[in-house]
Amino acid sequence: MSLSIVVPVFNENNNIKPFLNKINPILKKIVSNYEIIFVLDPSEDNTEEVILNEIKQDKKIKMIKFSRRFGQPAALLAGIKNSVLDNVILIDVDLQDPPELIEEMYKLRKENYETVLAKRSKKKGENLIRKIISYCGYKLINSLNETKIPENVGEFRLISRKIVEEIKKMKEKDFFLRGANSYIGFKQKIIYFERNSRKEGETKYNKYTGSFRIGLNGIFSFSTKPLHFITIISSISFLLSTSIFILYLVLTAFKLFVFKYQFFIITLILLVSSLIFFSLGIIAEYLARLIPDIKKRPTYIIDKKYNFDSD
């Protein structure tokens, strides 16, 4: 079995060579046929030049360059769709995902697991805020989704050609790998590892805003439950509004309409308004995901492809 290695990169010029020095001996040990596909969001440093220099020295290395920055989910999708070998490994370039695990993943694939997921048992260098966001995010997503997404599992994984072909059939523009992989199903296996700190620089993908956006994709791309909540929220708003009106009539009839009651009513009105705007926000999230699909805009646009057969 052969391996396609998909590596999303953005401003990672100092990590390219250490990554290749680490992963190449591992790949040569377990397979004879492999390719390494870097998917580049146009960078401010010389990441592109570093990769092109590596391509000159090793024909197994390929690169896809986007026309502009489309983000990590789009980079993963582009790499998956442009891979040609039997299995795909998705891995970060910063060596936080240990390439040594690829050998174990490969062995499990031979046991007919279609997906092998790498679950982080411990993450070095992660601050408390990020841990809380991650924990709460997974709990919320899995409470709303019919398809459960394994906790503390990032993009680092092996997927078979069968999974790749199913991903290609998906037409949604907001690609969420973790949700898509769980939705597709088939036989899966989880292995555990301790995630290291970055060797060079800071992460360019999935900071707080990126993680928040990925979390929203996990909720709204694979669940309709938030829409059902709107019915409940609307019912609560109706009851509160009716109660406010009745209370106003009673207080007016008995001439008890003094400032403290005014304050109470204003507070309830604000609460009802908040519930309405919250409902509108949920609808807006679904509409925001529908608009690109309706307009048929591509998830990404490729500027150049290097070292592919069609070049």
C-alpha cells in the first residue's frame, strides 16, 4: 500500500526542512511508494521558495499553491482531492504531530481499518484557556450532533482511498474534516500520543478565532438541532411577552405601576429581545453556510501546482 502525505502550510519556512528530515526516513522504512503534498496558503515569508528548493532535490515532494489564503480546512481538502495513492496521512508541519506514529497507523491500516485517528492524551505547551475552549467545544458539538466526533482528535490521521472517494462526493463549501470523517463512518481505530510543543515559531492556524470558527462548523454543518431550539426559544419569548402584557394590565388596573415595576418590565423586554436575536443568529449561521453553496463558489482556488503529472 502507498501513502500520500498532506501537509497544510502557512508562514512555515523554518519548519519545512526539519519536517522532511524527520518524515522521509520513516516513510522510506515502511513504503516504497509515497508522495508528500504541501498545500500552501500564500505566505509572507519564503515558505514557497524553501519548498520549491526541496522539490528540486526530491521528486516525491509536491506543492499546491492557493491564489489567496483560504485557510487550513480548505488546504486539507485540496490535498485530499489531489492525492493519488492508496492512503492519505494528514499531518501538521511543526512536528507537534509525531511522524513516528505513521508506522503504527500503517500497520493498523493493514488490519483493514479505513481510518486511524491520533488522539492527544496530553498536549504540551497548551494554556488553560485553550484547554477549556477545546473541552467545552467538543462537549457542545457532540451533544448537538447525531454523529459523535472523538474528543482531543485533531486532523492528524490516516484515511483510506475509500474515505477519500466519499469526501470527494461531499459538496458543502465549509469543509470540516473531523465531522466529515465521522459522518462517513466505516471501521475506525484510535491510537494515543502525547503532543509536543512546537519546535519553531507559533502556530499560524487554529488560534482562538480559528478554533471558534471550526467549532461553529462542527455544530452547524452536521446538526439541525439548533433550528429546533428556535421553536423552544420562540415559545419562551411568547410566554414572557404575554406575561409582561398581563402584568402591565394588572398593575395599571390597581394603580400599582411604579418605577420598580417599570424596571422589571424593561428587563423582561430586554430578555425577550435577546432571545429573539439569539434565534436570528442561529438562522444567520445556517444561511451563511448556504450562500456559498447557492452561488457555487469553490472552496479554494489553485494558483499553481508543482511536480504533479499534469504540470
